[in-house]
Amino acid sequence: MEEMEVDLAVPSFSSAKLLGLKELVGHDDLTALANAEFSADFARCITTLCQELKTLCNLQEAVPQLGEGDDGNFTFLLELSSFLGELDCPHEEITCGSLEERLCTPAKRKLLVNFLFNEIKAARLFAKNALTQPVAEGGDKELTPFLTSALKAVNAPKPAGNVPPVEMISLLHKAADARLQSCAERPTPIFTAKLDARQWRKVDKLVSDTAQNCRSRCLVLLKRIDVTVNSFLWSDRLKSREKEIRDLFAKRREAMSHVTPPDLACLLAASHDLLRIEQTSSARLRKNTRSMPNPLALAPRPADRGGRTNEMVGDIAREQASAQRGRGRGGGGGGFRGQSAPQQTRHFNQQEMQRGQPYFAQQDMYAGISREQMTQQEYRGSAYDNPRDRGRGYGHRGGGRGRGGRGGGGRDYYGHDNRY
């Protein structure tokens, strides 16, 4: 590819009304620098031009100062190549090929200077046009809601027409002072510390974390509301009205989803009134959450009726002792039927003597036998042994009709005694 014809009469900084070079190299003629060898002064001029382009065009790349040695030259040429690539430089002579050969001739260096001059002129024209253009109507739409809220808070009328920012701030300041004078108790700010820049950055970080936590909690609450509404819609009675319920819920959910998390301005504007937290059980907050079962749930606690198993141990022991004492007595004639008069008298006296003894003192008669033998022995002494021998009391004395202490035929014993 043939090299492009380059205008060697490159205008100086002074004639082009650009930044002067006298403070850098001592004169304003850049042509002499381009014709000479590649030097530190030429690299310093290129860095200055690239820095202005970076500021005007809001570029990401930057060209550093020329360092010492081959590594410094290589770094300078590499960053310059990246900078020209971001500018979409069309000249392949200074953008392609080996880095060491891109600025090896005066023609290539003049081509680079000419390209940077033209880019700076265009960038300055765009910047000048942007500064001279009037502010479009509605350009401060982002600040309009905040200004409206501030004017409403201090009961100040909204000014008509375009008001300069200084007059708006002065109006808000006067209205706020007048509002504070009418307060019975002047509000005291919570945050009154004097911090430096480093501490303010930490405070800003804490406020950002708090705002993120607030947003997360709001999302959790919204999800809980969604789950609650969906659970109510499982009812067969409400399935026919599902569309109506969802339409009503969507309107209220839309209002609840717009939550403005606190920021640094909220921290500075907070007063001691925020330290007074209203209880969730107050009458105002409970007005919409009270239900019919709620008074019953808040009623005084009923009296203790007992019934706990750990408190019934003494009662069970007393019942067992009472059942043992009244075993042979309650049957009346059934326990002594089939015995002679002396035997009945002796048996009766023995029971009277044993009436006050503990329940476990009567267990000697079962010593040395198994549970099956004990059950058989008891069964033989009951009325179930033979219908004709009902109440005769085979086995040890006291068996028969009076076994249960109620005068029955012995069959009540197994339902009353809890030993087995």
C-alpha cells in the first residue's frame, strides 16, 4: 500500500489556538520536533495531546510519559497503539506493523501529529456546541420529585417559570427556618458528628449496606404476601373468584413494591422523633388486624385442671392400696361362703389386722412363683373357674366374690387391680 501524502506544514499550537508547548520544550513549533529524531520532547507532546483527547472524548485508554530504556519506549508505543485503536485511526502506517517501525520516519511522526490535531479540533468543536446549547425543558426531571417534596414539606408555594438553582435553595432555606420557628420543640438531629472524607466514605458504605438490606427484606415480605394469597386461593369456595381476588391484590401489591431505601440524605435529616417506636400492639395498628378469635386468645389463662402424669403417682399408689385393703371385705358373704363359722371369724380378723399395712406387704403369698402361675392361682379363686362354684373361693382365702372390693363375682378384680 502506498503511503499517504501528508501535509508537512503542520500548524503549531499557537496558530491553532491549542495548548502551548513553551512550558514543555521551549518553543511552539512542532514541525521541528517531528523532523528530528524520536526524542523525549516529542513523546511528551504526544502525551499532552492524547491527554486532552481523553478528557474531551471521555476515552478509556491513556498514553503515559516516555520511560527510560527500551522497556519505556515499548510501553509508550504499545499504549499509543491502543489509544489510536480506540480513536479508530484510519492510517495503517502508524497502527499496523512492528511497534518499533511505526514512528521510525519523520513522515510517520508528522502523520501522527496531523491526525491528533484534527481530532482535537473536532473534539473542541463538539464540546463548545454542547456548552453553548440551552438547557432543554425537563432536563432536571430527576430532581423535580425531590424539589416538589421539599417544597411540600416546608409548605412553600411552587415558583412559576424557570428559577435559578441558587434562588430555589434560598427559598427552601427561608421556608424551613420559618417552619422551625413555629415548632413547639425544635427537632434535634440524630447524626451530628464531624467526619473527614475517609470517614464519610465509610458512612456511605454502611448506608448502602443498610439500603440493600432494606430492599432484601421488602422482597421477602412481598414473597410472603404472595404465598399467603395463593394459599387462600386453594379453597374450593374461592376458586370461582380467583380472578377478582388477584385483580384487587395486584393493585395493592404494586403500591407496596415501590419502596425507597434510605440513603445518606435520610441519615442527615433524621431527628430524635425516629427513636420513638410505636408498639405493634397499639390500638391504631391493631385496628385492621383484629379478628374474632383474638379476644379469646388474649383472655386470662384458665385455672389449672391438673391431669399431669407426674402428679398422679401419689393418687395411683393410694388407689392401689385402697383396692388391696378392700379386697376380701367388699364381697360380703361371697368370700366366706363354703367355710365354717370359726374359719370365717379367723379370716375376718386377719383381714382387719392387715387393713392398715402397705400394699406391697401382701406380696409374700406370691413369692417364688412366676406370673403365669400367679394368674392361674388367681383365676382358680374366682367365679370363672366353674359357674356352679361361683363365690366358693377355691385357692387361697379371700378369693371369690369379694375379689374386687365391690362385692362382685371376682371378675371385677382384673379390671380394678393394676398390678399386672
